Amino acid sequence: MPNARLQALVYGAVLALIIGWVLYIGRDVFVPVVLGVLVVYVIVGLTRLLGRLPYLGRRLPDKLAYALSMLLIGAGFAAAVSLAIGNMDGVIARGPLYQESLLASIQQLAVRLGFETEPTWISLRQDLLAQINVQRVIGSTVVSVTSILVSFVVVFLYASFLLLELRHFPAKLAGLSDDPQRVARVRQVTHDINARIGSYLALKTVLSLLLGAICWVIMTLMGLEFALFWAVLIALLNFVPYIGSFLGVALPVAMAIVQFADLNTAVMLTIYLSIVQFAIGNFLDPYMMGNSLNLSPFAILVSLTIWSGLWGIAGAFLAVPITSILTIVLSGFPGTRPIAVLLSRDGRV
């Protein structure tokens, strides 16, 4: 008996390594597919929301509602791209001013740390900037933006075809097996996945929009340039557990250091944004989200590390939904149920 358990453990570890290797080398294929599935969740949720609108919702045909949802999502993405491009042009135009402000901030920090001589761009360039290939940085940025645009088109195509498959999905589930109990189990697992992921995405979207709006007000009142862009970025980063909150504060503060040339202003902005992140992340988020996903915080942290290593930035955004789906699937089989218990928050799956 112990030998059989050890053999099963070894087989499971080898299988996990093989699956991880396949996911890593095939990330260019798997990531758009998984993102397409999540986009379908968003489209379906938005369609249901449109259906609840008074007067218009009841008269709106399903196909038209889905089309409007896809149009709204596409328009939102186009607006985000336009905002990013516009801000990029603004940053380039204000580059010389930011350069002077950044140097002033560095000199202030040098004085506070007790350096004998204030640094200049000549000394900094000799020490640091000479090691940076500016053309390579600009080239990689352009390639990254182009890649994101192409990936979005691919994801939207996947989502469109998945939506066409939705109406046939119940019939496909019924035809999976002749055993009614097995079909019922698959239906239950699918229902749990849809309920948890749909609830998570809906509530997380509301909280992210609220977080972005509050941070936009704070940054606007403090006079931070491109406040709307930073607010949108903060809202998106809120979907990344733990690291997203840190980056949502660090990036606008870095902009404040470059813009204001005043460390005190940057410190105040850090305090304000941190308070908002802490309040929403530790009070409002648990109150609204509750135990909807039932995932251990440690499991979320480990999954964030694993999926980020496998799929990069996309893996960081997908870590929580994927881990939740794995927990639900593993809980449906006696052999893998202990793993689901370990991944859960309270041991109940």
C-alpha cells in the first residue's frame, strides 16, 4: 500500500512537470485561449446586466445584447489604447521638463543622504545610463504595444467563436456519457465554475473601478499629470493579487517624483494611495467578495508565482481564476480532493 501511494505521488509529480513544460512552451497558444474564455465570462455578465435594464432589457434580443456587449468591450479597449498613445506622446513632449525635475529630485535625495557632491546628468550617465541602450528600449516598447494589439484581436476572435458554441454547450454535456450520474457531476462542476468565476470577475471589476475612481480624484487634486491613465492602470493592476497593489502605488509615485521634483509631494501621494489600497483591499474587498473563491492566501501567492513564471504578465492576471477552476475540478474526484482541500481557505470544498 505505501509503495502504491509513493508510485502514485511520483507519477503525479512527473505528470505535473510535463503539463507545466507544455504550458510554458505553448504559452503563445494557451494564453489567448484562456483570455478568450474570461472575455466570454465578461460578455455574458454584461449581457445579463443589459437584460436587467428597465424597458429596454426585456425588448432586447439576445443576439443584439451580445453584440452590444462586445461593442462596448471593444470600445473600452480602443479608448484605453487611445489613452495610452496620447499619454505616450505627452510624455515625449514633456521629456526635457521631466529630465530636469528628475535630476532635482536626485539631488535633493543626495543632499539628504549626505553626499559630498550633487550628482549631475553627466556623472549619472557615466555611471548608469551608459549601460542602457535607448534604441533597444524604444524598439522593445513598440514591439510590446504591437504584440498587445495583435493578441487582443486573437483573443476577441476566440471569444466570438466561443459565444457561438454556448448554445450547443448543454447538448454537448449531455452527450459526454451515457451515465446520468457522470453527466450530472460534470454539470455541477461546470455550474460551480461559472458561478464562482462570474461572481469573482463581476465583483472584482466593481471594486477595481471604485479604486481607480478614488485614486483618480486624489491624483487630480494633487495635480499629477496623466491622472486618468494612472487610474485606469491602477484599476487593471487590482486584478493581480498582492503585487498589483504595490505597483498601483509605486508607478504613480514614480511619476510624481519626475514631475514635481519634490520628495515631500511624492511621500504624501504615497500615503494617500496606500491608504486607499489598504482600505479597499483589507475591508471593502473581503466584505463584498466574502469567501466566493474559497482560496488560501498562500495558495494564491504560490499560484501567482507559478503562473507568472509560465505565462508572464498574462499569467499574473489569470492566476486566481485558474487556481479557482483547478480547485473546483480537483474537488470532484476522490483521488485529488485532498489537493483541493489544501488549496481552499477553510478546508471546505
